[in-house]
Amino acid sequence: MEREKECRGTIIRVTGPVVVADGMAGARMFEIVRVGEEALIGEIIALENEKATIQVYEETAGIMPGEPVTGTGRSLSVALGPGLLGTIFDGIQRPLAEMHQVSGDFIRRGSSVPALDPNKLWKFTPRVRPGDSVRGGDILGVVSESPSVPHLVMVPPALSGTVTMCVDEGEYTIHEPVCTLRSAGGEVGLPMVQYWPVRAARPIAQKLDPVDPLLTGQRIIDLLFPIAIGGTAAIPGPFGSGKTVVQHQLAKWANADIVIFVGCGERGNEMADVLAEFPRLEDPRTGLPLLNRMVLIANTSNMPVAAREASVYTGMTLAEYYRDMGYKVALMADSTSRWAEAMREISGRLEEMPGEEGYPAYLGSRLADFYERAGRVRTIGTGEREGSVSVIGAVSPPGGDFSEPVTQNTLRIVKVFWALDSDLAYRRHFPAINWLSSYSLYTGVVNRWWNENAGPGWEGMKSEIMTILQKENELEEMVKLVGPEVLPERDRLTLLEAEVIRESILMQYAFHPDDTYTSPRKLYRMVEMVFSFFALARGAVSSGALTETIRSLPVKSRLARMGTVPENTIDTVFPGIESQMREEFASLGRS
Amino acid sequence: MHKGAREYRSVTHIHGPIMVVDGVSGVAFGEVVEITLPSGEKRLGQVLESRTNRAIVQVFGTTRDLDTHATTARFTGKTMHIAVTEEMLGRIFDGIARPLDGGAPPLGEEERDIHGSAINPYAREHPRDSIQTGISVIDGMNTLVRGQKLPIFSGAGLPHNLLAAQITRQAKVRGQQELFAVVFAAMGITHEEAAFFVSDFTRTGALERAVIFLNLADDPAIERIITPRLALTTAEFLAFEKGMHVLVILTDLTNYCEALREISAAREEVPGRRGYPGYMYTDLASIFERAGRIKGRTGSITQIPILTMPDDDITHPVPDLSGYITEGQIVLSRDLHRKGIYPPINPLPCLSRLMQTGIGPGRTREDHAQVNNQLYAAYAQGIKLKGLVAVVGEEGLSETDRTYIRFADRFEREFISQGPGEDRSFEATLDRAWDLLSILPEGELRRIDESFIRKYHPAYRGQKE
């Protein structure tokens, strides 16, 4: 791997974040280089003889031709080891809290801070003994990284051999070797930290099909457009349609062991919100701070564009690392459009031939490569560990036009599509997921789980809901042409049913303490309640009641507030609503 | 950047706003260039691309009268800086910070790079102090928060200037007496528009607390690229060094983007949508993201950029990219303007992303969030039904539907509409909202908790609980 002599060239051209250096004999594609007197971090993205084109991860103002460029011999890599959880990094894994100590409130360039604290002591409990033979992915020991997540220290993927030394249980820094391995290449000391190039997927033993739903606590998602554990989903929507709120909700409530949140080219104040709010949030399952099982990557829109391009890969590599330990990981990327635009910007500076709307021709394959790193897998290493990475990518189509290249290329790969709709957002119907244009290809897969775990008839109720919503759309088209007068009572009832579904189930207020999360049990009960209402209403209409009268029943607004009923009181409150419902319908019959 | 100034007479190409100087050495990317014309006139430029022997320079002002023979380019060895000081308050400058008011250039306390640096997201304080603008449709439905960037999306001929001046005049955080300042940057607006702001600031005494940068319609378009950056660098100094709460008004961003496109075209770059450069998102972000608050520092920067949507098209790249960066938008509507409603703000496409943290008990009022939600739902319903009436007539609608239409009409006339001098408190705005909501049957108020209905609904007001 090592080069014979140091690779050292000179800058001959600077244009924005792209720098060209000559005299870079021996440099490799995607190698990390240090640019200029200030040693800014850059990555080689094109080579022509001894000329290397470099994208620089920091502001380049003031850099001039003639300054040196030095190769480091390795490609853009992340440090993997204990200390990742609860940390907030920039796009190239520099911890922002430490950066703050070093360079103050504003990010100064050239600051170099190690990703993981080199001095912190971690309690390491060995799981191997000298003489054991191990291979890539095997567990050397355990570190309690956070109370809810044991961190497994693993043999790096490509290594195998015999353990010749292993430390006793005790406290060590991440760089001290905890084991020594005799492998084909000689003796290697293995510290707790390992490095992995971000643009390469970590190896797995086998990809598995998704089976269970990733429960999000968001009713329209869990009920109508579920995502499976290890699945991929995209949320496209115009600005103001609530992409970020949905992403935050999923980060907070999805039943994943680890959540990686990548803020890619988004707003600084939004990241500040995440930083202020997430530490206060409790993990609904353990009662511990939610941040204990999260990694945040923040590369706001005014931070260097090349680091934005790298940030999604950094996030994915961290996700894969925790998947290797056998965890269920959810990765949120907000927004993949900013990542694609970063690619376009760099491509433009390289004067590459543009594809559609100026995006590089390789946009589709880059997106596919990224989403394909998701999945439920059997990991490498001895012992059957199963882990997963589920990916949820926000897409920000210009002008809300879904025919643009990023949305279209994403749709070719992902299995779930949550289409956000500005009309719904204008009406303050949140989450503004349009039920007519969204879809999920996991519906069939996860039905089994719901039938077994929530209650019988799940599938039937769900498809009836979809039918009613479809029918509402057709009827509304008709009403627009001829007015509501001509509709028969049966159709008016369908409109009312759709209204109840929208108000009582699909709408969910993310900022209400109880409405923000709905458990599968509560969701099932809510759907049941709505169907009781439908049954009574259909009975009443067939015996002559008017839909308009049913619409004005007080119980309708109680149904609309079911979401705000606290989880632990549904067993007393819901039967109350149900009996009120029966009474009101009964009195309807009498009057 | 260690070398001092170097002077060259080797200009080889001039094309649009771009000038190429050959035979140079050690020119830094972003370096400022002083250009001396054959006539002795001086202009400024900035290095856009630097190669071993060649520098590509963007010329501020025009390239008229430059030649490839006698023109000299002096590379100053510095990137673009501005000398900032508190003394700038009350002064008026042109688009590249030369005094326009006849005074001497102020003596800077500090030289700052106009591009600034990104605030570390970790150092940001999440904005949560709501600003009362006294305008119901903003305060009630799209509350502005200190440290926010909330643009006004307008159209040609709509009263965005009147609205911006009203916000500047009335904006306050209640219960706090603090240092405030206004930084105003004009990009390509007319003399008349600029005069309107200056005279409004003078009339209300705001001028003493304002720093004004004017790049007018007949000033060089290229200078527009630096005007907002000068303004924001000044604002950062006043906010984060001097502890002031700075309101920055940038108008008109559409002209700024035109200038960006012009330079991009002159450089023969691959164009993105509608000819705007592919990096326009990043460029706009480098302006908008300079709003905010920082932990442990008292000051704040709140931005109200104004942009005119060409042909009122909100999907045009300028409003579109802005909307993805800013924390919401205030959208003016030509329909409301034609109806004679001021401010003609259509609340439906408006949004304030930071509103949730700025309202509620102890900040505005406990019922604020739910009332807002209900207003939106009811007005949207009213508008939808109005569309229906056009087709089927009022008779085709139910009594409840007709109530919604009445609500929408009165909402426009009584809630949205107010005088340019009218300053309503949060309470006045919310009470007004309740008065309008009480037109609707109580059962329709499904977005409001019953306890709030009992407390604030006019039908129960004054009753014992």
C-alpha cells in the first residue's frame, strides 16, 4: 500500500472549491491531500498524467498557484470506534463541539480535530483469548458506549489470524492495541478504533429480504405507506411542505437501535433546533436520552460544498459500522437534493459534459450506489448476527416538480415514496403526505406483522380506507363539475367517511405531546373506532338519516381528537367515545 | 497570502465584466484587484480564477474604457475586506461602501473579510424570542423570531416596500429594552424606492440606528454581488461584537441573482435552471445563513430579504431556491392587492418555520398555536368553497359551507387588512381571530382544545370557569 516516496506537487490553478495541482506523480484517485500552506483538506477527483484535480473541503479564498499539495496516501475515511454516539460531526467527521473549542463560534479553516477523543478511557471487556482464531467481523470485546448500546469491537473486515495477545478487562484509549493478531501479513496490533473509506460499502455476508415494519409512530406511514426494516424511502416535497418535520419525527420515534441523522446542506437554525431538542428527548423504549443512540452529521448550506458531497457517505459508513454489530440502524438524509447539487456544482467546475438540468450524467448511478448500501443483512464474522440499515432520504425538487432528475432517479431505486403536497400543507394538514400519489412496495411484506401483532382484519381495514380515499377523489372531481347537490346520499356518506379518516387518523400534530407518536396498539384501536363509526353511519343512512345530520354529531370532533388521547388512557377513554357514538346514533333513530 | 501588492500591465482579454491578466505569479483566489484605466480612473475587481500565469478577474463597475494596452491591474494581496465600526450607524454608503452622504469614510475599528465564516452549528442558539411586528397576519399566523431569515416574496407593483418599512418601524420584542439597529442593503432598486426607505427612516428616527448601503438600478450590476456581503459583515460586527439586535433588510434579491447569472454567463459556465448558475443555492445560502444567534452573545441578526417573483411565479429559481434556505416566507398576493387589502399577504403559502418555538404560554399566549392552526384550516376551507360557488352557485352549498365563505371574506377584510400605521399587539391579534372564528359553529373548531374554547371564545368570555 505504501508509496515509495512522498507525493508532493504544486498548485497551478484555483477556481472556487476546485484546485488543480501538477507534479502529483503516484497520486491515486480519491486520495486525501493537504492543500496549500494552511494544509486544507482536499480529495483527488480526477487525474491526468501528473495533474491532479482536487476538491477542497474548506474555503479556498487566498490560496494561490505555487503553494504545495501533499498526498496522505489514504482515501477519505472515517474513524469507527466508541465515542461516535451522541456526537455531532461536520461532513468530513470533524466533531463540531471540539471545533468550537478550538476555533470559536465561527468555523475557521484549516482546523484539524480528531474525530474521536484520543485521550478518553473506555472500559473494554475482552471476548477472545490468546490462541483463538478470528476473522473479519469477529468480536474482540465489548465497550459500554452508552447504557443502551453495547459497542462491539470487531476485527476489521479484511483481517484474520490467531490472537496472540489480548488485554485484561480495563480502561483503554481508542488507540491502544487491545489485541494482537498473527495474520498472513505478520503481527498486527488491533486498537478499538478502525478506519474505513467512506465511498466503499463495508462487506456483508448476505443480504436478506425485509420482513418487519420499521415502526415510526406516524399514522399515515405505519398504516398506509409502511417502510420495512432495512428498506429505503424517499420524501420529496416543495419547500414548506414539512419534509424536515417528518424526518425529525422519524429520527425521534422510529424503532431503530441507532439513528444517524445527516443534515446535508440544510439550515443552521434547524440543526440548532435538533441540537437543542434531541438531548432533552427521551428514548420511548429505555427512558434514556435519545441522543445516546444517535449520531448527527451537520453540514449546513453555507459550509463548504465538497464536504456536503461527502457527508452522506460519512453517515452511511457509520450506519454500516453499527449494522456490523448487529443493530437496526435508521439513516435519515436531509436533503439528498443538496447532495446532488453539490455533485452538480463540482461537476460544473470540472467542466464535465452535463446531463439533464446540468446534473452530471452519473447522478443516477451515484444515487443507486448510495441507496443500495441499505438493507437487512447477515453480517460477516462468526456467529449469526443480523443487522439492518434503513434509509430515508428527503428530496427537495425545485418548484415542487417531481419530474426533475433527482426525484426521478431516486424513485427508480427506493421502495417507498411519501409525496408531500403543498396544498395539504397550505391547509395545515400535516403530515402533508398525499395519500393518492404516495406508495409503498412493502405493504404486502409487513401485513403479516400487523395481523399477528396488532389485531385481526388489519389488511382489510387498510384496503377499505384506501378505497374510500380514492372514491373521495373521484367524487370531488364530480362535485367540482356539477355541485354537491346531485350526489346520492350513499356518495355523500363516502365523502363524510373520507373526512373522518383524514381528520381522525391521517392528520397528526407533531408538536402535541401525545399526538406526536402513536403506538401500533393505539393505531389499531383508532382504526377500529373509525370503522365502528362507519358501520353505525351506514346503518343510519340506510334507514333514512341524512349525512348532513351525521356530520354534525358531536362525537365526530371527539374522533378527530383521538390522537391526542394519552397512550395509557385509551382503554378508558376510547370505550367512552364508543358509547357516546352509539347513544348519538340511537337518538338519531328516535328523532 | 503573504505577498504584498504587485502591479501588471498585461491585460489580454476583456469580455463582459471579466478581465484576464496574463504573466502574473502568485495571485490568490478571491484577491482584490485595483484597476487603473488609461484615463487614470480607478476601479475594483476580484480574482475569480487563478492559474500559474493567468488571473481571471471580475471587474466591479463596468469594463467600459478598459483596454489591453495601458490598463494596469494591481493585485493587492488581500481578499475583500470592509472596515467596520459602530460609527457607521446613521450613515449612507454606496454598494461598495463609499460614503454617499458627504461625510468622510468612517475610521474602522476592525477589518473584516466580507465573506465571513460559517457559524458552527454547535455554537448557534436556537431562536425563540418572538418579534411583535404589529401586523396580524404575520404575528398571528407566521410569527417572526429573532435570528430568523424570513423573506417577503413579492411581485412587481406590490407594496412590499411599504410593508418592509412598517415591519422595521413596529418590530419589537416585548418587555425588553435593548440595543437595536437596522442594516439596509439595496440591490438594483430605483432611486424612488431607496428615497422612500431613507425618508421613512429619517421621519421615524430610525436612521440614527441604521446603516444603509445603496446599489441602485443605475449602479453597476456587478457590485450587487458584494453589497449584501458588506451589509451582513457590518451586521455581524454590530450584533456579535456590539451586542445589538440587528434587523437586516435586503432588497431586491432577484436583482442580485440576475447579477450572478450575468457573471456566470460571462465566464461561460455550464448553466443550471433558466440560465442561473448551478451554485446559486450555495451562493444564496452564504447570504441567508448569516442570520442567527450565537450562544453566549447578546446580539442577533434577523433577515428580511425581499424578492420579486418574475411573473408572480413562486417556482421561479430565485424564490424557489430562497424558500429552501430561508425559514419560511411571507407571500404577497396580487388578488388581495386588487381587492384593496393592505398588507396583501396571502397566508396560505406563507410559513414561519421558527414560529413553533416562539409562541405559546409565556411567549405570546397559550392558545396561539391552535388558533393559528384553526385559522389556516378555516380560511383554506373558505377559499376552496368559494371556488365551488363559482361553478354551482351558493344554493348548492350547505349552511355550514356558506358560513365558511362568510368567514373567509371577513377574515380578509378584518384580520389580514390593517392600516400601514396600525400596530396590533399579539393579544389584539388573537382576540380578533377569536371574534372571526366565532362565526363558525363551535363544533367546527376541531383544532382547538375545549379548554381554550371555554376560555377565549367570545361566547364564553367574561363567564366564570
